[in-house]
Amino acid sequence: MFGLTGEQEQLRREVRAFAEREIAPHVSEWDEKSEFPHAVVKKLGQMGLLGVIFPEELGGAGMGYVEYVLAIEELSRVDGSVGIIVAAHNSLCTNHIMLAGNDEQRRRWIPLLASGQWLGAWGLTEPGSGSDAGGARTTAVKRGDRWVLNGSKTFITNGSYANCAVVLAVTDKDKGTRGGISAFVVERGTPGFRSGKKENKLGLRASDTAELIFEDCEIPEENLVGKPGEGFKDAMRVLDGGRISIAALSLGMGRGALDAAIKYSQERRQFGKTISEFQAIQFKIADMATELDAAWLLTMRAAQMKDKGQKVTLESAMAKLYASEAACRICDEGVQIHGGYGFIKDYPAEKFYRDVRLCPIGEGTSEIQRMVIARELLGKAPSRG
């Protein structure tokens, strides 16, 4: 049903080779030091992977979400930190401009972002509003032909290094999410805009996660992306695609954990034979592989539908929910198969275990995904069968 074309298989091979060559030798060091992989990000831009889903006339690679899933999966199979850097840049920041911006805004910012000359971030979450995005307190007040932003955003991927950020702010507090939130592009170097605390994280440590702080930050009127008051609605459209990328991130780390577990089980000997010969280990590997394939099919369904221009709110939420939770189970079993060696940093199992835990949280928790799925199903008549 989801057979890949020759070109898609070639892309997968190229990204895998790049990840093994350019990323794998540095994974442990980057993780230990929480070091952002600047050089690799530049090379990813040169490969077109920072503009996978954007048209060639805007500097992108002109590919679709199926190719995007393959790229994120292969990067994350080696290091989820690199996968999430690319995902947040593509499907959140740049894609918000693509979906909601006007032609002039697309021509102004997307070539810089899609080519990798600029790195992007997306600011929705705040210290007091995560799942409850309607509780945002960052404000944007119109003064003449300028907007003045005040407030802060937290848990922002690429927050310390992004050249620009798409930021959601309250423009009419009485309307809330139904017409009271707008989106703005804020460029690095704008007075009143700075990065704040860099988070010291459990996993994905080479990925930068930081605060964005706005103190009387003035931006021109033309930096408003989309119509005033429609920022939240546009953000939900952005997340439909973003959740596909988190599913792909989950797939990659799950596959990396499975590959590592299979390799270890065929090398580790106990009671005179490799542990892969024990049925208990075989059953674990069988379950891990089956869950991974099921997650891949859900993700590819959402990606194909997205490429056809179909609404994917339901399908992307299902893919994100299942892939992220399945990947957590897979990475947990990967540690178990490694036994004591799964608990030390000499083997990759523990890092996959730490890194993957973000996936059921980021871009809408599992609980939020279940709410989205239920709302979509209960709002349909007749019921889906």
C-alpha cells in the first residue's frame, strides 16, 4: 500500500549514509556536552533537508511529506537531536510562513530558511500555558504601524540559535483562541528580542531548547503572518503537519533502538549461546518490529494524505500518538535486552531511551492527541468504520 518509489529509496539511502558518516561519530560527545551540531546543520541545508517540503522556486527541495518522513526517520535513527532540529525548522517555523503568509512574506523568508542560510524556531508554549494554548500571556499591541511584543516563550527548539521565530501572541484577550491570537515573525537582532535560559534536558541534549523573551519588542506591521486574530487557527493547521514529523522522529529512534537490540542480542552470549536464541528475547524483538511497522504505516498514511492536500487532523494525531508511545515501549525493551549494559553509556540503548521520552509530550501530549482523535470521530456522522 505504501511502496516507495526509486527516488524515495535513493533519498533514504543518501540520508542514512550521511547520518552514519557525519553524525554517528559525534553522538556521544554532543550528548555529553549538550553541544549544538552547527556544522552538520549547515550540511543538511546544503543537502536540501532544511527545505524538504517547500517548492523549488522558494529555495526548497520540492519534495513532499513522504520524503520528509524518510529524512527525519533516518536522521533520528542515529540521533534524535538532529531529527528534531530539522523537524522544528521545517514543519513549524518555515511551514507556518508557507501556510499563512502572503506571497511577499514567502519570498522574503522561505528562501533563507529552506536553503539553510537561516535557522527557524516556533514560539507557542509559555511557562504557564502548554496544552492550554489559550492561556498565553505574551501580548502584541498595535502602535501606529508597529506591533509591540511583551512576554516569553519556553521549551522552544532552536531557541538560542534561530535567525527568526514565528511567535504567537495575544492581540485581543477577550476573544482568546477564537480570534484573539495572532502570529508574527521576529528576526534575531530585533531590539527587545533575546534568548533566555537554555534548558538542561533528560534527552535530545544536542538539540537546543531555550526561552524566547520579548521586552517592548517592536516589529513592523508587515511581520504579521496571516490575518489578525487567526494565529491560533493557523497554528493548529501547522501542528497537523508537525505531528507527522514527531511520528517520524519516533520511528527513527524506535528503529535505532531495535537495530541496536538485534545487534547486541546476536553478540551477547549467556549459558553457552547467543541471547537471540532464547525465545524470551525473540518475542521481544518480534513485538518491537511489529509495533514499529504499524507505526510506520500510520505515519505514511498521514504523509500521503498530506501530500494529496487532504485534511489530516485525525490521521496525524493517530500517527503521532501511536508512533510516540510505541517508540517508548521499543526503546524500553531495547534497554531490557541489553541488561546491565543498557544502563551505561557505552551502548546506544540508554540514549534512545532518554531521547524518545520527548515524543509523547512535544507538539501535543498523548492526552491531547486522544482528545483530538475523539473530537474528530465524534464530530463525524455516520461513525467511521
